[in-house]
Amino acid sequence: MYRWWRGGDYLAAEVRADIEDPGDNILVIVGDGRVVGQIQWTAEDDPGYRHASIDIYVDPAVHGRGVGTGAARTLARHLIFDRGHHRLTIDPAAGNAAAIRCYTKVGFHPVGVTRRYERGPDGTWHDGLLMDLPAEELAN
């Protein structure tokens, strides 16, 4: 379970724990000499459905600096050009306007709302927004 909303020193420990899981594809986002987030991906390798999904967290202390956009764009380029995925997905909270703007800058487009998708830190269910990015729509 992620405890991102605690902030502070917990971020580095949470990222470290995730990195130690050999089944995950996790990259650390570093800024100003410290861990400021992580970005991870999973892949569906069945040739009939081959695509990758991205998940990202950026420390709120560095929001608004383009860190998330840069990390998402860099990973998207890697997944499309180096790993050959034809489509990517990402699923921010439907109410997270900043994240949605960030992913839109990379080229992701809304597909639909997944109702009651995830439980928030407040214990209530929140909707998610499924977004996708066909390879040919990647924004440079």
C-alpha cells in the first residue's frame, strides 16, 4: 500500500521498497539531488493485445515544474520506440486536473471514466479516468 500523502521522508522509503520487488519495472525520478517521485510500467505481452500501462507519482513539493510531464514523456518514448508498444494507458484520478493536464501534454487522451475505481486516503471511493496514447500521437 502506498502512503504518499504522508510526504516527507516516507517517499524515499516507499520508492526503495517498490524497487526491491523484482517483478516491477520502476524508475526513480530524481530532482535537486533527492528522490522526488517514481514512474513505473507494466506490459501486456500477448501479441493480440500488446500495450503498456504507466503509473507515476511526483512529490507535491515539485509540482508545477514539468517533472511529471518530462518523466511521462521520457518513459512513453522508451516504451514506444525502444520496446515497440503501439499503445500506452494511464489512469489518473478523475478529479486530478493537474495530472490530466500533464498527461494530455504528452499526448494521452481520455477514453472513459471508471467509476469508484480506487479508495482514497480519506477512505472513500473515487472515480478514475482511463487515458490512452496510440504511438503515432506521442507529443514531442
